[in-house]
Amino acid sequence: MQRLYDFIRRHPTAVDTLWAVFLLGISGMSFVSSGVGHGSAAAALLIAVGLSAAVALRRRAPEKTLVLATVLGVAQLVLDVSPNVSDFAMLVSIYTAAAVGERWASRLALAGSLLAAVIAMLRWPDYNDGGDGGSGPGQIIFFAVVMTVPFLLAWVLGDSMRTRRAYFAQLEERAARLEKEREAQAKVAVAAERARIARELHDVVAHNVSVMVVQADGAAYVMDSAPDQAKIALETISMTGRQALAEMRRLLGVLRTGEHREAGEYVPQPDVEQIEELVEQVRTAGLTVDFKIEGTPRPLPSGVELTAYRIVQEALTNTRKHGGPEAGASVRLVYFDDGLGLLVEDDGRGAVHEVYEDGGADGQGHGLIGMRERVGMVGGTLDAGPRPGGGFRISALLPLKPAT
């Protein structure tokens, strides 16, 4: 049964041709058994052949077959060929035009369905009474209404099929559009997560490695003259390296598990309270840092706390990298009613123009890019550039509510 159904779907014209042959055969048998009524047999046969051809080609050319059926109907009127079995093709043409034809063809089919039976009854008023001439106006109107019903049903069924197909096409288009949107959103989400992991790795690696480099240089400098200080520096290097490895393992663990988490939930996730520990670690590495908190400390959203910590971390890392050996820094945290303010300044040599303006070259400037991305994610503002009198300044304002 499924094979037959598949064959019908793949060869619609062949199926319609079989029905056309069947209709032509039934019409011929009707002519032989009952005659053609009014008109000549040759005209009736030619009209039957034409209407059968309209059935065979209805899906390949619905508009043309409707016009053909209309012309043949007019020919019936002119040649006085009484209604017969072959006129069933008109119902098929009306249905097809309403279902798959152009709009003008559908309107023409509707007009034909309303007028065909009425015109036929006016042309052959004695057709339904056996030709005895006893049909009155009331009977003619009754039969005209009754005969109009099949034509209207054919058009209504065709138009309903058109509406149904249009509805399913709209659903398919919507599903395809939603699928494309989901793919686009997935790509955006992947890019966002990659950027998030890249920022975390940059902050962790850059900060801890810079501390290790400073401590290693110091240990090498005092190795012979002050072995105790060299030992302390080596212990700091060891502790910082272990901390960096632990944080990187946690980040790699997030990547391997593939768990979907909200922004700000990836570990490591330091908070504002750990900024003081960060400053102390930088002081241990040899950088003079003045740290002050203004306002009343209070819990902040996790995204704001992580952003504040990373900004201070990256700013102090940049001071060690670009400020020079005698540079000092200051860190200010200001609690406002509606947000958190950050100000990190140093009195060193500052950074080259390309690093803070153009995003850097050869891997430079990614820290500032990451800062701007972090601040943008929480709806804040960031300003970075040279400080009047020398050095570098980074200021940020992080609101308590994300931007809408």
C-alpha cells in the first residue's frame, strides 16, 4: 500500500491521466446508451475529449485547464450539447484552480461555480423533466440551486486545501527560521564562552606569571648576598605557581565537562574582599601599592565582584610590566549607593599608545580589551589612559544593576 501511495505522489500527472481516460470511457458509454440529447454527437465527443484532457493536465497547468474547461462550457451552450458525464471535469478544474492556481484563476473558478448551474438551467430548462416542457420557474430555480451546491463545494474544498498548504508552509518556514536563529544563538554563546575563558586564562596567567618573573629576578639578584630573601622569593614563586595551576585546572575542568552555567558562575570567581589579598601579594612581589576603601562595604552581585577583582588584578599586572622598576601604584574602591567605583593609578612610565588605544599588536593590549569586555557585560563604564604628570590611570564605574 505504501508503494502505491509513493507512486501516486511521484507521478501525479500519470494518475490524473488514468482518471481522464476513465472519465472519457464513462462519457462514451453514456453517449452510446443514452445518446447525447441536444446537439450533435461529434460536438459532444470533442467536448468530452477536451474536458478529459483538462483533467489529465490539471496539476501541470491549473490555470490553463480552467480556461479550457470554461471555453468548452461556452461551446456546449453555443452548440446546444446537453450536460453529460464529462462535465464532471468542470468540478475537478474548479477544485484544482482554487487549491493550487493563481488568485485570478481561483476567483474565476468561484464565479464559474456560482453561474454554471444557473446558466445551464436557463439554457436547458426542460433537462430535468425529461423534455416534456413541464418545468416551471420555481422548479427551475430549485434545480439551479441544487446543482450549484456541488460546484461551490468543489471550490470551498480547493480553497481550504490552499489555506491548509499555506499554513503548513508558514509553519515550515517558521521552523526553519527558528532553527537558524538557534544555530546563530548557539554560535554567539560559544563565542561568548570562549571569550570568557580567554579572559580568565589571560588574567590568571598574566598576573601569576608576572609575579613569578619578578620574584625570580629578585631571587637571582640576592642569591649570593641574602640567601634568606632568595629563599622567601622562591617560596613565593612556588606558591604562586601552584595557585596558577589550580586555577587553570578549574578552568579546564569547566571546558571538559561542558556544563551550561550562567555568566559569572565559572570558577575561579574571586570577590571584592580578596582584592586586599591581591594587593598584599603584589606588595610581596616588590611593587609599592597604596590601597584604600571609601564608603560602606556591602555584598555586591557576583558579576560585579568578579569584574572589580579582575580589573585591579590586570591594572597592577600592567604596572609591573610597563611601569618600570621604581613605579608605585594606588588602588581606590569607592562604594556608591548605586554602584562601585574603581581607580587604579601608577606613577611609572605608562603604556605605549598602541596598547591602550588600538588594542595592541603581537598579543599586546588584550588585558585592556578584556577589561572593557568585562565592564560592558555588567553595564559599566571604563576609562584607561595616561595620567597627568606621568604614569597610567584606569577608572571604572560598575552599576549594581545590569544595563537593559
